[in-house]
Amino acid sequence: MSLKKIGSGTYRMEHPPVITSSAAVVGRMEKQGPLGAWFSHWHEDEYCGENSFEKAESRMQKEAMKDAFEKAKISEKNLDLVFAGDLLNQCIGSNYSLRDSGVQFFGLYGACSTMVEGLILSAMAIDGGFADRCAAVTSSHFCSSERQYRFPLEYGGFRPQSAQWTVTGAGCAVVEGEGQGIMIRHVCPGAIVDMNITDMANMGAAMAPGAALTLKRFLDDTATTPSDYDLILSGDLGKIGSSLLVELLKTDHIVLGENYADSGCLIFDPASQDVHSGGSGCGCVASVLCGYVLPEMQKGRWDRVLVMGTGALMSPTSIMQGESVPGIAHLVELSV
Amino acid sequence: MSLKKIGSGTYRMEHPPVITSSAAVVGRMEKQGPLGAWFSHWHEDEYCGENSFEKAESRMQKEAMKDAFEKAKISEKNLDLVFAGDLLNQCIGSNYSLRDSGVQFFGLYGACSTMVEGLILSAMAIDGGFADRCAAVTSSHFCSSERQYRFPLEYGGFRPQSAQWTVTGAGCAVVEGEGQGIMIRHVCPGAIVDMNITDMANMGAAMAPGAALTLKRFLDDTATTPSDYDLILSGDLGKIGSSLLVELLKTDHIVLGENYADSGCLIFDPASQDVHSGGSGCGCVASVLCGYVLPEMQKGRWDRVLVMGTGALMSPTSIMQGESVPGIAHLVELSV
């Protein structure tokens, strides 16, 4: 068996790659939310100065990359590989944001787990001896998601209380073989779990079982417990999905405590922002991780953090054909 | 600089991973084409016994995996990681084909370059010391592609001569750290190139510049010439794209000769099958590689082969918004 594989599917980094820089770009609602103070780069205008929501999304990705590269004092030319993806059909957010970069590029589709999927593959490429410097990039946009997945905004459809609100935001993390920053110590790629949820307006419930599987696998493989970590952050389970995750893990005698948080619950204020079950989208965990968690880890607030990107792997077509919603969760262990 | 990186972006495998098994599943037209004798598993019915084209695509993927795993005498449980993707919105072909597998899974979106993207990442995961056994999987389906990218089939729209015909097919390759088979010696991930082609019915032209960039980069990095290889296979440039690739490389004094072929030109017979500029889709290079090239290499017909997956990274939405079509090409060097 490969030396870097622990137990059933956690991978240990021999020389932990380092996230040397990160940046987030968000929209107005995210700026107005509880984490607003951490988001210095934001757009009042949902078009971000472009003429379509899809182009706005590409632009946010470009800006997140520019900010992260400036912090790392590098340019695109210094990157070996980029891993990027988004929710738009054929991942056009990423394809167009990277079109002029000249960087060697792997396109990903992990739904809302894409940020962590990109971090895992960046870490593997570096620890595997292939690359010195990679970037993981993703985005989502409320307006482009609404019209692609649900209804035209103009229709003004009502949303059930289990629905989540797609975060308008992009994140970029630069991962290097050497340097100052946050180390990626272990990674645990997800497997698909489908518990037969067919309600596209309840994606938290659809994603929770996949998140439970990955977190349990990781804790078993590393012989650790939730209390060994300062923060366990899930991607976008929202209110319903994160309470289901807590319940599911209890049946395996794993108790998530005060150190557990969900990005979708952190980014909006339930009292003043009517987002029902919370935030969602690739940009949710991306902006919370790149804009808030990584900088706070640098400041010493948390030392040892698990981040789990959660994705719902359906499409409007599959749902209309009566299919259920498969979920997946990818995990990275970060430490200062 | 990382030891495994050569020149501007080719990666050398320290212990070349081995493709120990592969399988292709195709549709009726592909079976009737010039490579039909190599495709033992095919479907007369375009629904493959399912009730939608999308489910048919997932089923072909499942069957290709089953065939490849049987040849390798393994089951899904013996895989460390799977890399898969397809053309359907949100990659539902792959998400649903892998839903019940329990395998740790990385979703990819590389458009028609996905098969080679998956082979590169499989090889990196193995040579990087993370995995012993991976699989790369992809598919496309004429009927699901037509209605998603172009028109409902019932509309009966005419297609310009530059258009290509999406291959109905799936491929799976099992990559292992040890074993008998075809070695992956070098890989060269692509970068996006956009030469401002805005005609979605001329994807060969849009993809050719990206293919020229990758092939030139690889030849430069490895100090080899096209004549050093027994076969140079591109993915789905078709008649127009492949002649453009030849022309583009000439300007760099790189001459592609008789050993160059395009999967999109091999899979259909231009005399008896009216596919205009040739075959296309993720399943094009996947079925030609997994069903024909790899088995023929095993038999000794070719020793040293370059395979280049080519992808057009647009969406119908981006095209309707006036965007051009970015292209990318990922390359692997195979040898017996």
C-alpha cells in the first residue's frame, strides 16, 4: 500500500505544502453579513461592472487571483498548475477567468466542494514532487445560480425554508512547497453518498451524509476526535444540513461541539438577512476560508483546523428526470 | 524547481505508472465505423435500456468501468481514487455512474480533454506516492449533447460542414503503480488558448491552437520530434481542426507526418457516415484510446505514443453572450 495513505482513505503529506496567500472577493450581501469586516474586496454592483452575471463571476475569480498573487508577490507566470471550477454549466466561470493566464490548468467539477478539491489536488501535486506552486480557485454568484438552477430572478419565485442562498463570491489560495503560511497536513477526498433526497430545495440534507462519511473516515484514519481540532468548518450544509451532520455523527458516537461551524451559517446573519437555511455555492466555503479562516489562523486564533467542502452533485436535468441528489465532501487538515 | 518538471511544463514520472486495463462502450454508429471491430461492447439502442439519454450515458460509464475492472481482476473496492467527468451540465454522467461505488472521487471538467486530464491526475497521484490504483473515466452521447448544446433532436436542424458529430461512447482506464501494461512516461497539462473563434459549429478550429501549444511545449521540453513517436493521436479536432494543427505547427517548423491521427477522424467513415468534420466529445478519444489504441499497443503495433485530449471550454450561455471559444489540450506519453 502507498506510504502516504492512512487507513481507508486519508493521505498524509510528507512535506506539508503551505498555503502562502489567499484572497476572497464577495458581493454586497456578503459584505453586509457577520464576516463583512474580513472582506475588504467587494462589489456593490451584482454585475461587477460586466454585462452578464456569468462574466461577473469570472471577473470575481480574476480579482481573487490578482489579490492572492499580489500578497504572495508572484504573478500567474510563477504558477506551475491551477485547479479551478465553478457551478456554471461547463464551468465557464473558471474557463474564462483563466483564458488569458497562460497557466497550465486542470478544470474541476466538484459542485460546492470545488475549493477543497482544488486544495487537495494542489497539495498532492506539490507533495508528489510535480509542482512548486499551485493555486486553487472557485466562485459562485447568486444571480447566475438562480437562473441556471431555479428560476429567472424576474419571476420572483418563493423559496421554501429549507432552501439556501447562493453566495456571491470567489476565493483563491496559493499553495507552495516552501514558505510562511498555513500547512496542509492531511487530505481526505470524498466518496459520493446518496440518501435518496429528491428535493432540490433541501441540499443541506442531501449533502450531510457525504460529509458525515468523510469526517468519520478522517477521524478514524488519523485516530483523532473532534476535540483535537480548534475549528471544524463545513462548506455549505446550512442550518438544516449542519444539524443533520451533528445527528448523523452522533450515531457513530462522534460528538461535534462548539468548535464546529458551517460556512453557510457564518456568512449571513439569520436575524437581518433572510437567507432561509443559510449560504451555499462554491463561493461560500471559498470566501469564508480564503477571506476569514486562513487570515485568522495566521493571527493565531486557531491552530489546527479541518475544512470540509461539501457538494451536491445533481443538475436541474437529473432532478426533472426524478433522480435523487448525490452528495460529496472533500476534507483538508490545516495547521499553523 | 521540482525534480519532475522538465522545461516549461512537462512532467516526468519517476516510476512510470501503468495502464493495466481499459475498456470502451460505444453506440451503434461507432460500432458501424472503421474501428467497429475493436468495440466488442456496444448498444444498438441509444437509450441503452434506460429512459433518458443522460441515464444512458451514466450506464455506458458504468459498463466501461465494469469491463475494465473485470479485465484487471479488481473491483471498485480496490481503487484508491477515481477521476471522472463528462460534458453534461454539472457532470451528471459521472456523478451518477459513481454514485453507488463508494470510491473516493475527483470530479473533472475538461470538456473533451477529460480522459487525458484524468490519466494525468491518476499518474500524478500514483507517482506522487498517494495511490496504488486509480481509474480515469469519461463519456459522451450524441443525443444528450445535441439537446444540451444545440437543438432538440426533433427539430431536425441542419448542421454546417464544419460541425462535428458527438461520439456516443464511454471509456475507462485503470492506472496502477505496478503491473503489466502501457506505461505513462511523461504528462503535459494544457493551458487555455483562445484565438477568438466564435462559431460553436467549428470547434476543431477553436481547439487546434491549444493543441499546437501543448504539443510544441512537450516536444521542446523533451527535446524530441514527431518522428520519435509511432503514433501521435489528438482527441477530437476533426478534419478541419487537425489540418489546422498541422498548419500551425509548420510555422514552428514542427512537421506532423503519417504517424499523426485524430480520434475524431478515425472513428467514423467519411464516405459512408455523414458526420461532416468528424467525431467529437469526451467519449471520442476515450473510446478510441481505451478500445483501440491501448489494445493495439499491447499487441505490439505501436511502442511509443502521444495522446492529446482536446477540449473546447465554452458553454451555450457564453456563446450566446458573444464570447469566443477557449481551447485546451492535455497530453500523455505512453510506451509499452
